[in-house]
Amino acid sequence: MTKDIILEVLTELFISFFDEDSIQLKIDTTAKDIEDWDSLAQVGIILSIEKKFGIKLNSLEVGKLENVGAMIDLIYEKKS
Amino acid sequence: MNSNLKFHELTKGQIVNQVEKFSIKDIDSFINFSGDNSSIHASKNEAESKGFRDRVIHGAMIISKVSKLIGTILPGDSALLLNINFDFKQPLYAEDWFQISAKIVEKHSSVECITIKFDIFLIDNNIKIAKGSALVKIHNA
């Protein structure tokens, strides 16, 4: 799975999670760019990522995620 | 005194059981503060005319006891309820003793949450009245 495909899948996941068709993720997208992306939404997003990509993350890894690019790198690493 | 379990103190497979019962007064109190005076809850005659043997306990009242279990026992004060889903299978009536069986089916270490599965059944005959699940954040982890 390439990082471009991970970005596409993540975008679909975010659109579904926030029920907002206009979301267009970029590698520098952060929680500040999406209105409802707060700490509770982050919990749901992480659980959705684990389910969608079939991976397990830990709290240290999740705590370091500063933007979508970091998410993509972590998913890519876990899937490699 | 409430539990206050930390994430590392919780175990996949851990089970907690709680026995409960509602009274007619409880139904009336719930109708007063929720405003849900639907006839199957508020009127014995109306409930009987629809095939029930008495006034039916509101599903939300049953969930209130699930909330009690989460907020006081599993995990207790450390709980922050994020999601809850329930299916109601059979009616529950006042003075019926019922048991809520709660089992941790998943620990999500990435976000320090647990998924708890619930089975709720009548003590007398083991008939299942509801089942569901909840996602709970452990906020003192």
C-alpha cells in the first residue's frame, strides 16, 4: 500500500466519520483545519484507522501524531 | 464508594454483574423528568390493549442502570462514556428483578478505551431483555 493510497483511504474515512463530503486531507492537515476534530473525535478516528487498516497502535505513537502526514507515515510503517 | 480503575487495572474478559429492579414509582419519576408519557409506559390499560401485561419500563431507564454500572463499578469514576448501543428484545416490567452482565471484550491501548458488552436478562427465567455495547474512555490512565 503506497502513501498516496493511504491518503485516499484516510480521506474516505474522515469524510465518513465527520459526515462531511467537503473534507480534502493533505499531509499538513491538522485538527485545527477540521471543525469537529477534537480530542474525543480523535479517539474515534484512531479506532477507525485501526479497524480499517487492520493495525494496532499504542498511546505513545498516537500522542506523536501532529498531522495527517504523520498518520500516513505511521500507517505505512505498520503495514510494511 | 465508587471504583476508580485505571486502564492497566482492566482486563479483557473481566466481568461484572449487577442486579436491579424498578418500581411503578420509578416509571412515574422517569415520565416526569423525561416527558416520555407514551401510553405503553404511562397507562396499564393502554399497555394491556397492546399486548403487554403491564406498563412497560422505558428502554432509557434500563440504560440508566448500565450508566450506573459504568460510572460506579466498571471502571467507575475514571469512566467517560463515548458511545452506547442497545437492542431491546423483550419488555421489562416494574418489580421484575433483572441482571446486567458486563464484560470487557476489547482494550484499545492506543486511545485508552475499553469496549464493554452487556447482556441483560430476567433473574426468574433467564430471558434476555436487552443486549448492547459501550465504548468507554478511561480518563485517569
